Amino acid sequence: SAKIVVHLHPASSNKEPGPFQSSKYSYIKLSFKEHGQIEFYRRLSEEITQRRWENMPTGQTIQVNKDPQAGRTRAVGIVGIERKLEEKRRETDKNISEAFEDLSKLMEKAKEMVELSKSIANKIKEKQGDITEDETIRFKSYLLSMGIANPVTRETYGSGTHYHMQLAKQLAGILQTPLEERGGIMSLTEVYCLVNRARGLELLSPEDLVNACKMLESLKLPLRLRIFDSGVMVIELQSHNEEEMVASALETVSEKGSLTADEFAKLVGMSVLLAKERLLLAEKMGHLCRDDSVEGLRFYPNLFLTQS
Amino acid sequence: LLQAKYKERGTVLAEDQLAQMSKQLDMFKTNLEEFASKHKQEIRKNPEFRVQFQDMCATIGVDPLASGKGFWSEMLGVGDFYYELGVQIIEVCLALKHRNGGLITLEELHQQVLKGRGKFAQDVSQDDLLRAIKKLKVLGNGFGIIPVGGTYLIQSVPAELNMDHTVVLQLAEKKGYVTVSEIRSSLKWETERAKQVLEHLLKEGMAWLDMQAAGEPQYWLPALFTELYSQEITPEEAKEAIP
């Protein structure tokens, strides 16, 4: 990195006391790790020529003046700089400890809310059917606001509040075109990234997304959530029929003799994740057989079925 | 009649409590707003404070990241910070998946995420990454956190990794590779068991086989190649990351 070396004159005999009485070095080295040296050199040269510090009204002695209005410390010289740093440190510490204090108080109040919600949940559990659905929904939305897990179902998702219903409808609108562009199916992680990148602010949490998607089918929206055996979650267009896609996958594999998930993905223009799921589904339906070796997982048409 | 009366009482009590909760919620919202106006910056700028905040929430049974619609997220802005981080984590993992089979060390993930965020973005700690990843699990993509030798391996594919696989990964962490003999001597396993585990890792693309090593074949884990760490994500890889 760039360096500027500043050579110092020997100390004058009437030098004021400072942090150090003497040093074995006669220079200081300034290192610039991320640029700035040009501008700095210019200003340094200027100041060394002008020597404005020799004409400062506070003069030779190091004084610490308290500005009564601002309550700040005005200081000159290295000791002054040190004092300012120390004050900044103290203030930062004070900020942090104040923040912690305030945080603790806040948490106490939050804890009360958690206790109250547990009590309500117990009542709901005991009196199944005596609490109106409206009140249950209200309760769930309170839990959502506080970030408290639903004490009855023990899930933090699957909460089904009005918010999630609205979100589900929004998603149906947003995802229609992207889904069509991608062959009718997208993984939930793809959806998460797509939606949040589009939003920029007020992003969805992963749980918000899952909760909303769980309501798609019951709200009769043109999309649905599907969970494969592997646990992979996807959103499909209602019009999309994965089982039909399996038939065309079988054709593709037959044409090539055999395919791995990677190869199939490249051929068809799908993500490897979804390609694998399709091939696995085809296998589950009996159309494909696997050859599982260290070279990878390869799928063949199931000749046992077709040629028996 | 007595039964009915008791039942009625019970319902009334629950309704009362709901009304009480609603009031307390409004008050809490005000308290939180006040807290946010004074300390929102602290959360944004100070990773240690974020850790404290999260730990305190966990202690009392509150998840500030459960929903973007929650008070915490809306008023403190913690939500957006972690959900955006989630997107960045997914992108890095997707881009590098073909290199490492879906396993990456927390260090490398951290480096790549920081690079992607740029010089002027808010600082992100490893703890922040772990919290974001824990939230991503719910998306069903196989996100997982595997402790190895003092740090963590982050899994981002739905491959099944059981205790046997994990233990071998931990063994491999020291040198970046492992052999059947090492597994046999350290873990006291039969050859067959060791081979099964290694073959599974090979199939998943998480391990590479070096048959030309002196002595016996070595099974290397790309996720643990420290030399590859600062390798840039190529444009082709970046394209793979954005579906």
C-alpha cells in the first residue's frame, strides 16, 4: 500500500510535555490501504507550508475548554485528540449500555405477552368450539405480531392469518408469468429470491412465504404448493401436471438411452434440483430405473416394464 | 345449569384475556417504537448487539424473524436485514454448488457474501449468517448446518447426511481429505461402512476421488479446499444462481 513518510525535526528544548518524552525514531510513516494518499499529501504539504497551528488563538499551552452550550470538549494537540477518542469511546459504551438497559426493559414486557398468550392458548385448548373462529384468527395475528410460536399447534408457521391470505393472493398474481416462463414449476427457494428481490423493502420471511403458499389451494388460486418426498417444496401452476411431464421426460431419456439429473436439466432447460425431482417421480411411477454408482445417479427407461 | 354457567364463564374469561392482550399489544408496539427511535442504529451497526438481542428474544420465547409482518421486523428493520441476507446466501450456494456439491464452509460463505454485498454495505457477521440460514431451512431446500472442527459446514442441497457422514466430514476437516485407513483407525469402523459413507459423498458431488495419491486413494472435499477460498464466482456461475 502507498506510504507517506514524514521526517521530523529534533525536538526543541522547550518542548511541552506530551504522551512521550522522546522517541528513537525521527519519522512517522503513514500507510494508505485504500487510497486517499494523493489528497492527504496535498493537504499535509499545504499545512506544513502554512503552519496554521502556530497561530492558533489558544497558543502554546494545551487547554481544555468546555463549551457550556454544547457540553462538548474543545481541545488542542495530541492530548486533545486522545481525550476526544476517549470521550467517543465512553459515549459509545454509554450508548450500548443504555441500549442494553432499554432492551432488557423491553424484553420484560415482551415476556408478559408470551405468558398471556400461553394462558389464552390453554383456554382455547380446553374449550374447543367455544371460541369463535374470528377470535382464533385474531389471536393468531397477535402471535404473528409478537413473533410468538402458536402454543396450541406448536408451529411458528401454518398460522393462516388474514395477512397470509392476502399474501397468497398477491403471490398468485406475481408468480403467474414467471411460472409460465419456467415450465409451470419453481422451487420455493427460487420463489423466495424472486419475490424478495422484486420487493426491495418489507421483505417476506421464509415462514411468511411457506404459510401463504399453504393457503393457495384452499383459496382456490391458480397455483399450488407441492412437497416432494425429498422434502423439496415447489409451486406449480394448477394447470401444470407433473405426472404428464413425466411422460415427456421418459421420452427424452429413451431418446438418449440414459441421463443423469445434470444432463437432463441442461437438455430441458430446468434447474438441476427440479430435474432430479422429475426423474425421481418418474422412477416412483415405474417408468425409469436407476443406476446408482460412484459415477453418479443415472436413469434408464424401465425395460422390465416395457419388455416383459 | 351450573355446568353451563361455568362454561360461559370460561369463554368470557378467554375473551377478556384476548381484549387484554390486544391492549397490551398496542402498548408494546409503542414501547418498541420508542426503543427503535433510540436504538435502531445500534442494531444495524453492531453485530454483538444483534447477538444479544436475538439471545434475549430466544430466552423469552419470541422469534423476531418469524414474520416480516411482526413488530420487530417492521420497527427495528431486523427482518429485512436477515431476509435479504437469506437471498444472498442462496445465490452464493447455488453459484458454487457445482464446485462443492452443496457443501461450503461458513468462512467461505461469509467471504463470498461480503464480496457480493460490496464495500459500502452494512457489516455482516458469521452469527448473522447462521441465523439467516436457520430461517431458510423452512423452504425445504435442504439447508443445514453441520458443526466441524470449531466451525460449520453449510449444506444447501436436499442430500441426506446422517451421523456417519457428518462424522467423516469432521474427520476430513483437518486436512481437507480423508482415507479409508484413517476412518478405520480413528473411528474404529469396518472398511465396508467407511466405503459406503465415502461413496455417498462422491455420488453427491461433495467429495472427489484422488486415485493417484501415494499409498491409498484419498477422498477430498472441495468445500474444505482453503486454496479455493478467494476464487471469484465466475459470470457463468453467477448466471446459474439467478433463476
